[in-house]
Amino acid sequence: VQLVESGGGLVQPGGSLRLSCEASGYTYGSVCMGWFRQAPGKEREGVAAIDSDGSTSYADSVKGRFTISRDNAENTLYLQLNSLNPEDTAMYYCAREYATAQFDGWGQGTQVTVS
């Protein structure tokens, strides 16, 4: 399993970013995928998830601002981040759900800084 995140950067409050996660090494379209983030000094938290049937779930802190999507033909996961605020500053990771609520395939992450 290999997951490679990209798309992070420095953005002003209120701005937007689109994160991507390219997957390889397994049958991407058949599993749930998730985005997570970890800010300095804080625990990693789940941000959003999307199942193989396209159903989605979001953390309360990002509902209405972030949108998770997937392109199974391209083995790519996306996270659209809108209305960003400084509290969204973190390293963002994607991961694969290999068992119920268990994720693996952590990549190097992509840094999002809102300032």
C-alpha cells in the first residue's frame, strides 16, 4: 500500500486548497478512504471519510467547508478545503481503512498552513 499526498500550501484565512492522494498497491475502489490531520502538539484527528459506495462523513469542525471525493478510475482521493481558518493548520494525511475503523498506508502528508 502506497499513498502519496499533495496539494498543501500556505493560504490566507478564507482561502481554499485542494488536496490529492494517489493510491497504489491495492484495489483502491473497494475500500473506504479517509483524510486525517495533525497539528503541532495535538493528536491526529479524522477529518473526512468516503466509502466505496461514495457515502461520506465529516468531522463537525469541517462540515460545510470541506468536501471529500474520489476518482476510482485514477486511484485518487481528494479533499477540497474551503473557508479555511488558522485552526485548520496541520499536516494532512490520507489513509486506507483495512478493517473497521482501522487505517493504514500513512504517507508523508501534506502541510496546510492558514495564516
